[in-house]
Amino acid sequence: MKLTDALKILHGSNKKLPVFDVFLACGSTPLHLQTFLAAFIQQRCPQNCAKVSAGIYGDLAGNTARIAESSASVGVVVVEWQDLDPRLGIRRVAGWDWKDLPEIAADTRKKLAVLEGLIVAASERKKVTVCLPTLSFPLLSSQNPATVSPLQAELELTLAEMKNRLVRQKTSIAVLNPVGDLGEAFDPASELAFGFPYSLEHASFLAEKMSAVVCPFSVKKGLITDLDMTVWKGILGDDGIENVHWDLEHHAQSYGLYQQLLHALAKEGVLVAAATKNSPEMVRQMFSVRSDLVVKEEDFFPLAASWRPKSEIVKDILATWNIGADSVVFIDDNAFEVEEVGRKFPEMECIQFNSSARFVMDLWSDLRMKFARKTVREEDRIRSASIRTMNRADVPASGNEDMDEFLRNLRATLALHFSRDALDERSLELIDKTNQFNLNGTRLTDTEFREYLVDENSFLLAVGYSDKFGPLGKISALLGRRENDEIVVDSWALSCRAFSRRIEFACLRALFNVCSVGRIRLRWRKTDRNSYLQEFLSSLPGTGLRDPFLVERGLFFRDCPALFHDVRTHIGEEFEMKL
Amino acid sequence: MTAIDSKLLECMRTVFPTVSDEKLTEASVETLEQWDSLATVTLAALIEESFAIEIDPEEVANLNSFRSIASFLGRKEQHAQPDGECR
């Protein structure tokens, strides 16, 4: 991005929109880095007015400490070598006597240790993104500058160890991975004149990378891929099973890389489906005969082969998954198919595949971004399997007796956890990503989630489920608080994979029993997509669909349907709340 | 208005979007309240970008009015190499 364009983006932004506030902690003058960061954030978050505030020049540690107390919702810490010891920079001249090198190493290690502590402390309150040194290590030693000196090796090791600890922190820390052509990153004239070490190009590059981490984005849930000339080189129907390829020998390695990525995504819990215009029998044979395929048949659900229009196949897949088109990426080598599906599902991201190595590498990076998650949880791993199971389990369509019998035989177990665990990412994900059973559609940031649970009258109820078909993992999250003889529920989400099991009734029963209250107040609101929630509320005895929705204890227990779950309740030790 | 003046005015508009063109062409560090040191540095970077030149940091302090910047750019152009680069 040019500086001109960055400034125009900022000047053109709507100042009346909700502010997205970022605190930039660096040791140098923030200058153009601050401008570029705000501009990139503004581009990524057009629904907000981007604001980037910065601290005091030359005080990286102090600025990092200020993140927690600032009004910003996220912090970005930018570290360069000269911030750790001025002798590693060019604005001070204290000499580089070889006798000073051990002291420089020791001082730098101490500074890094302090900085690490400050970053971790800040991350307990705010999401923090850390950018470790991107400029070249200064040439302090006598060695050939084309080689790594012992000082450089020692300090880079310290830095690597710090990076290793930071990425494994349970708090909200992200360490920037600024891969790409760093070019001429250092501007010595600017560093000497203004205390800003970066060239404009490098400042723009870093700011763009930072904005990709800092800005909230919707992670996609599913990927639908074509097969011919996408997963393999060749047309199955024309070339035959033995004559489609994905290896170096047949100049088709990029297809193999794509298969590898699909397999990895499937294993990480991304829903992967195939939509192919092929004979279903031929496709089945292909996966049966070609055991050298990197992506396996079980990675796909469903594996949809048909001669119908591609958009109809995609529509069926979406129905099977029960997710919206906006959560899905469609990939096909055929421009016609990409256009056809894109027209039918304008909110779906449709990508035309091409087998060039450059395209596949960029696609790899792009898909990793779209399906990114910090950790792969058990719920992610079992997601595909549970949807498969859900499609096989014949849920009775009619009659309570049939349903009661079905649910009785499920041998279902519910694990209810009452806590104030603000690090429960899965629960926050449920509240932020679920639509059909979402109490009011309110989305919470990490900070808001954390702040909600600071109140000692508040609690998080996280619900795990399994039955004879297998575990579903954590499928419901509820945020509530005690107010006198009431429990007020401010957020509640239930995964659509867990519908039709009366789990929502079990949650309310647990609230009444564990919290010993006479009434539950649900702060619900109608959204475009929470029709399942509305149906549930309509089934409860109450005063109609109003906000707040009151559930009276006596009426609830009188009308509650039979529940057959084996319930295990755990109340967190930190919980002194009189539940 | 010369080509240099027009291009310079574009840069000034980007740094001072709320100021009229008439005021910008007469603006200086003394007369325009918004023209602080940060604006000077930003303006210098924009001019480098727009005119594809490098400005010695020592010269930045002298870029303190529209007229002085326009003169500076005029001199740069006169000393430019045939390929258009200024040295």
C-alpha cells in the first residue's frame, strides 16, 4: 500500500462507526507504521472506525505495560534489536569493543525476559500480537558479515526460545510470522532523522501482516472441491482410474500438494466435501482402487458424484452439513462451474483452481488463513464424524413416544461444567459462531468474554455430550449471572449437531437445580437465523416470545419433556459463587 | 499552476484534507495550525512517493511551506538525470 492511499483510506473513514481500537507498543517512533496499520485495519473492518494509538518514544517496556490499561481492545508489540540495547542500533554510539559483546548479550537477554513477562501480563487482559525483530542483526563482531556471529546466534536462540514459550501460552498471544520478501527493510536515514527504522515498503508489509492477525474474521467451516483436474490431473471418465495423476513423474505434483492440504484440513475438523460431475460408481472405484491417493475417501463427507448442475450438488451438501453458504469455500478448475455456483450462492467464496505451483502455494496460504484456528480441539476432530453419524441416526419424525424411546436408547451423557474459565475458547466460539440456537446473536470479543466472567456472580455453563453414536464434544455454552432469586442468561448457544436431543431442556433443568432459583430470565432477541431457538422458547410455558423471556420453576418442571441423559455436573473450584 | 504545483497540491490535500486548496497553496508551518513535525515528515514521505525522489533528511526541515517545497521540487527536476531520476 502506498502512504498516499493509506492516508486517503483513513481520511475517508466514517468516524461515527464503532471504534476498533488498537494500541501499538514499539520503541521507535510509530510514524508510518501507525498510519499503515490503521489503514489496513480500516480496510479489513469497514464496519468500524479504525484507531491506532501509540505510547512514548523509546519506552518499549512501558508501552507494552500500558496495553492492559489502555482503552484499546487489542495490543501490538513491535520489537527490534535496538529497542533491547541501544548498542544494537545506530542512533547511539557507545562503541563496539569486543569486550562489550558479552555485556550486550547479557543486557539483551534480561530485557527480553522482562518484555516477555510484560507481554504475558498484558495478554491476560487483552489480545496481544507480537512482532519480533524483522531487521537484520547489526554487524557488531569482527566476523565476515555473510556469516552468523556467536553473539547473533546466542541472541537469536534466546529470541527463538521466547517465541516458543509465547506461542504456547494459554492466554491470547499471537506471534507474527512475517514471511515474504522483506526487501530493503531498514531505512538508516529515517532511523537517524526520525527514529523510524523502516522503509515505507517494509512498514506497509508489516502492517498488513499485523492487520491479518489483529482484525477479527470469520473462519470458514467447510470446503467443497471438484475432483477432475482439481484433486487429480486428468478426467476420470475419459482417462480411467489408472491414468489420473498427482505426482512429480507426471508433472502433477501440485495436485498432490492440494490433496495433502485437503487431508490435513479434514483431520483438523474442517468439513470437506467433493462435488463432481462423474459416475458415482466410478468415483467409488477410484477411491477403492487408488490407495496411493493422499486424500482419503473418509476425508470427504459427502462425496457427491452426480450429473446434475454443480450448484444443486452444492445445495445438497450445505443441507447435509446444515451450515450457511457464507461459511464455505468452493474450489473448481472449471470457470463455468465457479460462475454457476457463485451466482447461486453469492455469499460463498468460489475459487477457480489452476495447477501452477505458484497458485497452489498461494492457495495453501489462503486456505490456512480461511480455516485458521489456534488449536485443534477434540470437537474439531470429531465434527465430520459426528455429522456423518447424525445423518445416519434415524431420528423419529413423529410422536413423542417414538422420540422418548429413541432418546432413552441413545445412552446419552451430558457433562455440565460451571466455571468462570475465561480461557475456554470453544465456549466463546460457540457463542460467536452459532446461529440457529443462539439466544440473541450477540457476539463477544475475547476481552468482553473475559470481563463478563470477572463478576463473581457470573458463570459459564459449558456442556459436553456423547451418546452411543459417539462423542460430540462441547456443544453448548451459556453465560449467566445470579440476580437475587433469578438466574439471568445473557448468552446461550447450542451447536446444530446437538439438536433434537432435548439438551436445551437439560440445561434449564440444571440451572434450576444447581442454582436453586425460582426463575430464569432469558435475554433473548429474534435474529434472522435463530428460528430453532424461537421454536424452543415457544414450546416452554411462558408469557409468549418477549424479551426478557421468563421461565418459572414450577411451570417448567410441570411441562418439561422426559429427559434421559446421564448428567455429570462439575462445579469449578474457583467458584465461590453461591450457585 | 505548474505540473509540479498540481502534484504537490495533491500531496498537501492528502496530509491536510480539511484545508481548502487556496489556503494550501499559501500554507506554511507558521500559518497552518495542523502543520506540525509529524505532518512535515509525512508530507516528505508522500512527496518522495509521488515524485519518485529521495529527500535528504537534512532537507526536510526546510520544507516548511508550499512555496519552499515547490521551489525545492523545481530545482530537483532541473538537476534530474535524463531518465527522470533526481540525484
